Amino acid sequence: MKRFIKLTTVFLVILALFFIVPVLISESVLRKNAVFELKENTKHLIVGHSHPECAFNDSLIEDLQNVSNSGEPYFYASFKLKEILKDNPGVETVFIEFANNNITSKMDDWAYDDMFLEAQYTIYSPFMSQKDRSFLASNNTSGFINVLFLSSSSNINRAIKRQFNYSLGGFRYLDRDKTDSLVQLPLPTVEELKQFRQNLKFSTRSIQDLKKIIASCQQKGKKVYLIRSPLHDRYEDYDFESTYQKIRKENFSDIEYLDFSKFRLQDSEFADLEHLNYKGAKIFSTWFNGLLQKGLLDKKDKQKFIEAEYQSRLKVHSDTSR
Amino acid sequence: MLFNSVDFAIFLPIVFILYWYLTNKSLKFQNLLIVVASYFFYGWWDWRFLSLILFSTLVDYFIGRGLLSQENQTKRKLLLWTSILVNLGFLGFFKYYNFFIDNFVSAFSFFGTEIRASSLSIILPVGISFYTFQTLSYSIDVYRRKLEPTKDFIAFTAFVCFFPQLVAGPIERATHLLPQFYKKRKFDYGMAVDGMRQILWGLFKKVIIADSCAEYANMIFNNSADLSGSTLVLGAVFFTIQIYGDFSGYSDIAIGTSRLFGFDLMRNFNYPYFSRDIAEFWRRWHISLSTWFRDYLYIPLGGSRGGTWMKIRNTFIIFLVSGFWHGANWTFVVWGALNAFYFLPLLLTDSNRVNLDGIAKDRKLPRFKEFSKMTLTFGLTVFAWIFFRAESLSHAGSYISTIFSSSLFSAPEYLPIGLLLMILIFFTLEWISRERQHALADVFQIDKRIYRWGIYVVIGLFILFSHGKQQEFIYFQF
């Protein structure tokens, strides 16, 4: 019995060594050679999840690249951003999406739920510290162990095939319009709202990750702005708007906040209540480009400037439609 | 809990250590630990269905006790039928209720009568077809006085729920497995080491062979309308290998795990794709189910005794029931019927028991005639598996008609050379080991431990690097 256990343990240790050594080598090769290259002359970056991914059509905005990615919480965005800033010293400004759902516990699920782990860990594992890994492992042990195997083979493959170019994300062209049917849905009752707010949980981890991203950008001398992409008036997470604003002011009062959530668009220009479709993205991106050209980033009170631009846009809009 | 999951990798060593260090002093404790571990193993998937296993266990235990004290033949029959009805009742409700309702409604509407009956949203409890048959074998054997009914409730519960074979077999006979719960198990080094080897080989079959083939088989079957005949042939071959790797891999892990605990389970697969005719294939494929049907259905129906029509009837019954056992879908019934048609010529010419000896015994390679027979049998099996894998009969029909079109002679859209090479290596290893229970038994008679371990490490690394996306075992759905 003892002999069996001893030999099995020895075998498992040998197997683990043969497994771990190539994994560590491949991770180190990828870390050294990874390329996170932006388009030439990129000065501004948009980072975030699907909201900015669908809102900022960077082909219409000068010197800007959208590196947002659906379902990407700050936890994973931090690794990507760190590498991007390392490889692209020309970047001056980083716009980081800070929407209502960025502070909810949904972001924790996006960090360590099986599906998200599988999609994100396999990409960013070479750039993670032991602390980051133990955060994932402590929250979803079996999922993490599974993804370790998956990412190991994917990293070894990548290193052998010398595929060092990493995908950065980018503008998502959405050709759908579900808003008409979504706005037909009844508004939540007072009781439902109460229930919703009671069940709502916030993610301290997400806030900490955002703080880390901001600190790392500032350390490299980059200007950071928190932004909120356009949202439909019926956007569900407006239900905790006051808490959202409170958390923002408590944690990020020193970071300039540019709120585009009230940018007026037709229902047909939304893909759903929180994403623009390609039509909405075109209108918003053209307008945002104009805003940058008019010197938005040099204004003292940027939000006031944005709101004034909203008004003049609406005025032009109503004049032309008259 | 899946055998190829991290959960099981944690569960197994814990139970192993507890079993050999904590409960090894007493038989009662050993059996009790098996019951607790098995209920935990099953409850990990859905604890609500534990009540079903417990109920089935209680029914058959008390019926067994009743049969012991009952001499009146009518009352004994009544007790047996109670067991059959309860067990098959559960199986029928959970597995076949919706199928029968839907078919009744369709049949009536075909004759112009609209009837209203709603299907239920029923979850099929994992392994119900397996443990139901296992407990039935106990009641039937006790009724036939082939087996003394047990007094030991814990041993009987452990027999019903023994976790290595609870959810997908092998379907054990009470006469073989139950007595093993009466004797305290002693650790046997050789048995445990061989068990580990069999687990490793089972994992290789599942993770490397079956899951890789599944990727292509799924892709091809799901898009069969848009692919050429040659690709569909390849898809059917991939599924043929997938189902073998998947199910025999599961059986290997189950048997290997049992050996770690000092149990000997019956063999479930004996290199079926090397069979020289369909009769031999059925002696080598899912042996525990085939022999169950043989002993508890075919022989009571008269078997191959009696006239020609009787033989034909019994053959069809056993294959149709076997098909239907796999699932509540006409595709399985047709798959069973097709196998009956394959079997019939052998039965009628009295040549169904020709190939009883080992394949190419004392030779390295088969003779040309043997090889041709093996290829033909494999081809027939591949064709039958199309029905088994298809979503519906019309899907199977269109799949087959595309195969027999001019596109059969075009180049296939998918040709994964790496996988085909791996399959070739796999079958070569299986061929070399065809006289043994599994390919790693005796590890090709290599004496030096370092070389043996080298092979294990390579296989282990293949498994680890291919692991990640856990694919469920196909036979869980049955």
C-alpha cells in the first residue's frame, strides 16, 4: 500500500514537472515577444467592455483606437493595457469606460466564471502574477484548474508557431435593432425595483482593478478619463444611478468623467438598450471626433462643453428637420 | 461528476485514502464508505435523484427478502413482477413518457383524430438505465434461485450504487458483484497498479481519441446538408471511433477505479472493431448489456431453440429492445433493426458462432480473408451508427442519400491528417494488445520501469495538454 502511494506520488510529480516546465518556458517566451501594436499615430485609446466596443467606430475618429472587448472586465483589461502602453509609447490619452454595470458583481462573474475564464485566461495568462492567478483559483477552483490545461496547450502552440501578435479588440459593427421591441416591455413596478435594488451586489474587486489601471497609466504619464458611452433612456442599470454616482465620487473624484450616456439617438440607432448599432455608432463617432477636433481635452469643464455640444447638435437637428 | 473532471481527480484520492486507511479494519465500514462516497458522487450531479436510487434499492432489497421466505409460486411471481414494474416503471416514466405521448398524438392525428396530451418537462436521471437493469438482475436471479438474497442492506446498497459503474456501467450481475461486497477487501498491489494503467488508457481513449473525433463528427453531422458525400463518410467514421473511444474509455476508467478498491468488474469491450462478423461484434461490444439481454430476455423467449420464425422473432425483439434501451427516438429503433438484419443471415445459416477464437491468434497480422471480413464488418457498423447519431430518421435519410451521390468521389472538405494519424496509432496499439484486457496491460512486455514510465508520462502529457473542455460521456444520456 505504502509502496503504491509512494510510486504513484513519484509518477504524478514527474508528470507534473514534464507538464509545468514547457508551460513556464512558453509563458516566458510569450511575455518577452508579445506584440500589442496599435495603428500608427494612435494617441487616444478607448478601453472597456461591449458598450464602448459598439459605440466608438475608430475609423471615424482621428488618432484614436478602440481596444474594447465584449465581456472584458477591468481585471483582464489591465493586462492588455499594460502591454499596449509598453509597446506604444506614443499614446497620450486613455478613455476608460465606467458604466453602471462596471461596478456590479457581474464583473466578478466576468472575471472567473467558466465561460469567461476560458475566453480570457487563455489569452492573458502569460502576463498574470501569482496573486492574480490565486484570485481566480480561489473563486472558481475547478474552472481555474480546467483552464490551466487549456491555456497551457494554447500558449505552447502559440510559442511554437511564433504567433506573438495579440488581438487588441476593436469596434464591433452591430447590425441589429431590437430596441423597438425592448421599449414595449412594461416598466418595472415599485416592488420589482425594490427587489432589484435589494439583490444588487457591487464589486469591490472591479473598483480596485480600475484604480490599479488608472495608477499604472498615470505612472506612465498618460492622461486618464472615465467615460460612459451612450445609453438608451430605458437602460436597466439606471435604476441604481444615484449609488453609481456616489461610488464614482467616492473612489474616482480626482479623475475627469465624461458622460455621453445622454447622447440623443433614435431607437433605430440602438442595437438594444445599452449598445449602439452601426448607425448609432457612426453618428456618435463622427460627433465625438468633432468634439476632439474642437479641443475637448483642452477645455476646463469638459462635461459642460459636452452638454453645450449636445444642445447645439439638437438645435441643428431640429433646424434641419424643420 | 465526470471521470475526466478535476472534481473526480480530487474525489478519487480522498475516497481511496479513507477506504484503505480509515475503514480497512471492518467490512461494514468499507461498504458504508462506498455507499456514502457513491451517493456523494451521484448527488454532485443532482442530489434529488438520490431518492430514486434509494427507493429502487429498498424495493429490490425487500423483494429479495420476500422471495426467500416465500414458497408459493404465484406469490413469488407477484413479487418478481412488482420489482420489474417498479424498476421499468421509473425507467419508462423518466425516459419514455414524452416519446409515447408524442407518438400517440401523431398517430391519432394521422388518422384524423386530434387528441390533446401535453408532454412533461422531465429530466432524465443519469444512469437510470444502468442501475435499473442491475437491480433487476438481482431480483430475477433471486427469483430463479440462482442467488441467495442478501440480509446485509449496506452491502446491497453498495452493490446498487457502486460509484465507478453507477452511471454508465458495466451493468453488473448480482451473482458476480454482490458477493464481492461480502468479503473484506485487501489491498492488492498488482491489481491497483493495473487499475491505474487501465484508468490512464481509458482517459487517453476518452480525452484524446473520442473528444478529438467528436469535434469533427459534430461539425459534419450538424452541417451535413452542406457537405459532400466523402466528408459525410468521414463524419460517420469519426463518430464510429468517437463512440467506441468514449464508451470503452469510460468502461476502462470504471473497471480501473474499481480495481483500486479491490473489486473486479466484468469486461465491457473486447476490441469490437476487429470483429470478423456482426455476431462477433455483438459478443465484443457493450458486453454487459448484450449478455443481460441474452440472459434475461433472449433465453426466456426461447433463444435460438425452436423453428426459424421463432429465431427471427427473438432476434428482432432483442435488437429492437436494445435499440430502444439507448433512447426514446426512432433512430435508435432503426439502428437496432438494422443490426438485426445484419445478424439474421448468420443466424439462419448457423454461422453466428463461427468466430469464437481470438483474432489472428499467434500471428502478428490478420490474413487477407480475415482483414476483408473485419473491414466489411467495420463498414456495416459505420453505416448503422449513422442512424444512432442522426437527430431524426429524416436526417439519417438525407445523410445517407448524400453519401450515395456523385459527391462521394470528391475530396472531403475536412481531412485532419494529425487526427487520422493518431487514430492509426491508437488502433495499432489496440491490435498489439488484442489478447489483453486493455492496451496498457503488460505495457508491451517492457521490463525496465523507466521505459514503461516513459510511455505513461507521454500518454499523461497528451491527456493533460488536450484537457480543458470536458465533454460529457455519450452513454450518460442513456
